[in-house]
Amino acid sequence: MNRILVVDDEKQITLILRTSLQSSGYQVETASNGLEAFEKFEAHRPDLIITDLSMPEMNGLELTQAVRGVATTPILVLSVRDSDTMKVKALDEGADDYLTKPFSMNELLARVRALLRRNAPPAPTETALQEGDFEVDLAAHRVLLKGTELHLTPKEFELLVFLLQNAGRVMTHKALLRHIWGPAGESQPEYIRVLIGQLRKKLDRGAGTRYIQSEPWIGYRLIAEGTTASD
């Protein structure tokens, strides 16, 4: 059973989250501030942390920094602060995803499942990747989308695999640039815009299904099952 640590100074929020998460089969621990949360994190090492940003004693960003100093545990930030600047800051400090209050419980549970799935240890001899509508032969650099082979350039293939490995999570421009082009690419944001545009054309194929969502000023999120153009 996956263990989740919920951190928020609003008791009503922690009660609602604990009840919903427990109903979905998770073991839940709660904390009312970042300092208490980090103590419980060190004692119990949960599989996922869900944290608010604005809290007494130690805020959500400081908690994220402290956890990232010792572990790669997935962190989902919940906050009423929906500015792009704050989202980028949280993600750059090490958060894995960001959800603005108020939120749909179904969306939160979907984000939780995606983060836990991404953090599961891979099979040691993994040569294939299956996610949603995609089947990837990593060794042969071969991609099937709903059974149809896609013809991708090496960079397009590398980008798609990285997005699939992080499906459902928002990946910042900086993280994508660093992964595909290394540290030197971080100062060239137009690189990723062009590559994303090329990849989108090959994935969407005018069929009314979109796989790559833009998070304005932040980055991109891949939905492996796709969404309709009206979503």
C-alpha cells in the first residue's frame, strides 16, 4: 500500500484529502506545517508528498528543498497561488507537479496515480515502454501509436520517450532543454518549441486527438491516452 504525506495548515483540507485518499486505497499521514512534515518524512519515508505552499514554520518551497536534499520522493504542490512565476519556482525547486486550488478530486487522484507510477522502479532489463496509446521499442527506436508506426527523427524520439516516462507530469522548458541538449541548451528556448511543434504534427495527425498539452510559460505535459480537441 502506497504511503502519502499530506501537508496543509487548513484542517478541513487535510481531512478531505485524507478521506479521499484513504478511500482510494492509500495509507495517509498528515502534517500542519513543513517542519512537522519533514520530521514525519524522515521517520516514515512516504511514497508521495502532497503539500500546500503557504504554511507556518516551514513553507512548501522550503519543505521541497529539504526533501530534495535527501530524496527523490515525488512532490505534488497544491496552492491557491496560480501565477506562472510561482508554478515555475515550485517546479524548479524540485516539485514534480502543481495543482491550483480549488481542484477536482478526480484530477488530483489522477495526478497522484501518475506520480506514483513514474516513481516505481523500472524493470532492470526494460527494453520496451507501454503507456496509453503508445508502444515503444527502446532498443530499435520504434514507436507505435494505436498500432501505427511513427517515423521520428532521433531528437523527436528522445523527446517523446522522455515525455512518456513522465506522462501526466508537467515538464518545464528548462528540464526538457537540459535533457535533450544538455546544459548548453537551457538558453535556447526556441529549440524546444520547434521540436514540440514537429512532434505534435506526427502525433496528432489531424485526427482530433491531442497528446501534448502546453502549460503557458512553464512547459509541456503529455497525456498518453490523448484528449479531444475540445478538452
